[in-house]
Amino acid sequence: MTNRILVPILVAALAAAVGCSHPKLTESQEYYVGRGVAANAMFDSEGKYVGLYDKDQNLEEYVALVGLSVALESDRPETFKGYHFGVVNSPDINAFAAPGGFIFVTTGALKLMENEDELAGVLSHEIGHVNLRHPEDHANRAADQAGVMGILDTGGHLMSSALSILGRKSAADNLATLTKGFGSVLDGFTKELIVNGYGRESELAADALGVKVLCRPGVRYNPNALKDFISRLPKKDRGAWSTHPELEGRMQAIDDEIKKQGPAAATDSARTARFKAATAGLRGS
Amino acid sequence: MVLAAPFLTVLLPLLGAAGAQEEDALGPAKVNVQNASYNKVPNTTRGYIADAKIGDEVTVLAYEGSFAKVKRADGTEAYIAKSALIPSEKYVKSPANEKDMGELKGQGYEAGRFDPETEASYKKEKGPEMEKAFQNVDLWEARQAWISQRGTLSKKMDEFRKGGKLAEYSNVK
């Protein structure tokens, strides 16, 4: 009887406190959400399993080396279990970043690229999102909307323990709630991320930071290659920049950022040669 | 009400701390990621000294860009990425760590987070196709385990930069 009164009061007070303090996922929780998004990214828009393009592991390692050349020189070189770079087996032209530093590029995008600097530009844009914590913010919002924030993070752990002590809620109930919340976060997140990206403002911020990192002394890729790739995107793959003036605006913003960085490196033939070698199997398939 | 008041007295400050903005504070900090390294210079792939372990205690002496200059437990100084650290008082034990998970369970931890247990339950609920997708994620992470071996990664990255005329090998200075 006492518990029937105490538990709702305690839960309400904790939930209010968590809400007031803007709880957020820990690094470890982000990692598990990232893994979940990665698993969900292996299904196409019709729900058919496509998986990663893992028949050419040299290509996957090459993409990771290009990505790491940028990520490890970025403002956030470390994530919970480090950056991971994957090639998604999809004809769609896309790249995206999930929480925890899981970064993907599709085989369709790789086929459209002409050199390593374009690949670095695209990955640097995605790393920009990770640096700016867009995936994490997105996951936090999704968790909030799914109504699971009250049982997450420090508060979640303590609340779970408190509820168990009071004998009201079993571990199985907690797990069922968490599983439902986890599923809601992943479903909402994956669909919106892959189809819409993080929104125009965040995309522009990721462009700017991406360019900045490409130009750092520890990197030195040609930042203009990002523009070259974007300009070649078919209209249907331009996301929020489907009209010509909108696309022009994005290109101008990238240009302005490049100018701020001083002398830019040119695309190097040695890099282009190794890009062609690494993607040869893909182009032949 | 008698029971709730002491609970709230203990819990509310902790919840506030968890949600507070992280600052670049000097002083005690802990390593908050599983793969990081201590380096002689503020860079993750240059001047490798040793792997940093999650939960390592350090003292932050200064910040240089994205890096912190720290004093390690053995008294030596090194650089580590700022994003690998968290102020000691904000460190939350990770269920992804077997050692921490044991301790958390000892404290009455029960499925309170997104963790391996929640993931396993989610996979079971979604069925074999999702199990397969997660297996693919596991294999992918295993294939990229070389990224966490920071000593060898430094050498590999240097060769890659050299071959592609990047960074110090670029003609743009």
C-alpha cells in the first residue's frame, strides 16, 4: 500500500528532475544507439536486408584509412569505441553518420566519386556531424520523444535501482520498456537520418567544419573536391538542396570557408591512383 | 514520504550533475572511452606512448586545441584527446565494460540503460533478419579492430599519409 503511493511520487519527481536537467545519453549509450542505427542501415527503404559491402575488405580498409586521416585530426578524435567506416551495399548515393562515430558511405556514392579527395570531402562532412554532436543530439531528441529519457543515464540507473528496492517494477518490466524505447529511437532515427539528413542548418555547419579539417596541416586534402562531388549529385540525391539557387548557396558557403583556410592542396595523382585501384572491383561489379 | 525524501536528497544533485554542461575544467578527470592513447604531442597518431584505458584517472594540467595535457597516475605527463576525458565526478560506469557491469549489478543495476542487454532484447523482438544485421555489425567491428591498436595504427597512418602526399608530406605548408 505504501509503495503504491510512494512509487508514483518518486517516479514523477525523478522524471521532472531529469527533464529539468536536460539528460543526455552517455558515450556508452551513444555507442549502442550507433550500433543499432548501423544494423538498421543494412535494410533498404523497402525493408529488404542488403548488408555491408564486405566482399572487398581492401575497399573497406581503404575507406577507413581515408576517414581516419580526417577523423583523427578533427576536434573529436576519440569516441567510445573509436570511429568505424562502413560501405553500405546500396545503389543510392548517400553517406551518413550515426552516434558514436559509425560512418557509412554507399557503393552508389563511391561509384560517383572520381578521386580520394572527393571521398575525404564526403567523409569529412560526416565527421563534421560527429564533431558537432548532431547524431547524439538527434538520438537524445528521439529518446526524449520516445519517452524513455526518464529511465536513462545516471538518473535511469538510480531510478531503476530505487524502483527495484521499492519492489514495484521488476527487471523484466524495465527491460521491456527500454527495449520498446530503444526500438522507437532506432526506427525514428534511422528513417529520418538516411532520408532527410540532419536539416539544412546542421548540414551547412558540417560542410564548414569538414572543410576546415580537410585543410589542417595534419590532413591537407583538396577541399574543393567536396564541391566537385556535390555538383555532380543527381537532383534527387541533393536532399534539402534540390533547387538550383539553394545548391548555389551551399556551394558559395563552402567556397567562403575554403577561402578562409588559406592555400588549398590540389588533388594529387598518387591519391587518385590508389582510389581507382581500391574501387576497381566495385566499378567492375 | 519518509522513504522518498532521503532518496530525492541523494538523487537530485546527481541528476543535476549529469545534465550540466561539460566544461574544460582543469584537475581530476577520467578516461571515458575504450580506445584512446597517450601521446608525446597533441595528436592521436603521432608520438604514441601507451593505450589509455577506460576509467584511467589523470589530472588535466592544460588544454591545447582538442587535446589535454595530463599527468598520469604514474606521474608522467602526456597528451590525450579532450573528447576521451570526462571530469571525474561526472564519470558513469559503463555497462559495456565487463568489470564495470559486474560492479553495477552488485549495486542493483537492472536493465536501466541502452546496453548489451537491451540490444539483445531488441534483436530477439525484431527477429532473425535483425539478428543477422547485428551479426554483420559485429563482424564489421571485428574487421576494424586494427583501429584500436594505437601503436600500429600510428605507423599505418604515417605510411598512408606518405603514400598520398598528405599532411607533412604535402607540398602545401
